[in-house]
Amino acid sequence: LPLVTSEVESRDWLKPFIDDFKIRFASLLSSAFSSFHPSLALTVVDPRLDFSEQDTKNAVANGVEARKQNGSLMTPFDLKRLESFTCNLVDLSIIRDLIPSIASAYFSEKLPVQISSGQAAILLGIGLQQKSTADLSGKLRLPLNQVDALLNKALRRIYGLLRESKQAAIERNLPVGKEVRFETHEATVDEDLNNAASEADQYMKSVLSFDKVGHFAIRAEDGELDGALNGSQLPKSGMISLKSKGRPQQTETPSYKKKRKVQSKKRK
């Protein structure tokens, strides 16, 4: 029975078989089909390469997880190694163990980032066929440095997706702070300052009233002050000498003396 026939309304029934064939074919690229040309293998796998920015954002929001060949998740140390390679700080041998799992996840559409067909062919050749960059340089007829550059660009995009996904996951787990509401004051800032200044003035007046600090006052006339200065300016020490006039005499007799006089008269 032909796959395309007028007797069948749609070919939706065929997609599960195609997906199963791609998965099985990709898993055998490192052994039975390792001799396939990377371009031919890429044509058979027929991966989706035209991911949009919205697809990438949705993947970041939903969370992206890349697993290694042993089934464990990539650790922060693995991502750090991948970052170092994309920044040209380490050689390919440092991340060689990560590329097969990254390539398998990408061609399974689990890492939706857009790369070119040349980058996909190199990623497939190194990650799934386990070829060296020198072998790919000869098969694709590209300079070795160009193969390295295309691989670096593809991994840089994939690393960016993994990093953003990790950051989004951390932000989702951060505690959410309570909303702070600021209430307006009844008085303005100028009014508050004026009220505070008036309160300070009233306090100083009450503290420095004459009945409380009058005994510290200097009892001297203007002439006496001029004489103490001798016509010169105030010395640097800020102090001058004046003759003491003593305390002012009390005009009224104290109450206790009055009582004593009364008692003495009675005794007489």
C-alpha cells in the first residue's frame, strides 16, 4: 500500500513511525551508520532548524533539561566547562563527553534554538557519529578552523538556552516579597520642618529663661566692659576679667529669720 494514496484522508498515522525511525537511526550513527556522509545523515534525520525566538522563550519559561549519556542532569560544573569552550578558553577535548548528549537532545527538538544547516551537520558528525574535527574537515571540504568556528557558534547558542533556563528556574524558586504600600502624610515636608523648628525654639526659650540661667549673667555696665577691653578687641581666648560685684542683696528678710525674731520676742 503506497504511503500517499487518495484512500487515506491524512497521514497523521505516519508521524509516530517516522519519529521512531529517526530516533533509532540517530542512535546507530556512531556504529552501523558511522560511514555515512554527515550531509546524508542530516538529510535522513531531517531535524527542525527553523526555531523562532518565541519557541526559545517558551522553552526557557517551561524549563529545559539536558541529560548526559548516563541519564544524569548536567551539573553547574558541566555548564561551566561548556561556557569556557564557547569563550575559547579550553579545547574541544574538555567538553567532548558532553557533545553526544547535547546533539541527541537538539535533534530530538528538546533544545529549540536556531542554527544553520552547516552547524547542524558538524554537530551531528561530532556528537552522533563520533567523528573528529579533522575528519569532518575532509568530508565537508572546509578548513579546520572554520569547522571549529561553526561548532563553537552552535554550542554557544545551545549554552545560552541552558543558562537562561537555569536562571529562570532559580528566579521561580526565589521567595516573593510582600508589597509595600507607602501612605502620604497629612503635612508636607516644609510644614514638618517648620513645626519642628518652632518646637525647638519654644524648648530653647523655656530652657534658657532668665529665672533658670539668670545667675550666670555678667553684671557689668558698658563702661566697665570697655575698661576691661582697654579699647582693644576681644582676646583670642574669648575671656576678660571684671571685678565681682557679689550677689544682689535681698530686699526682703527670709522667712526663717522672721520666725527666729518672733520666737526671741516671745522668750523675752
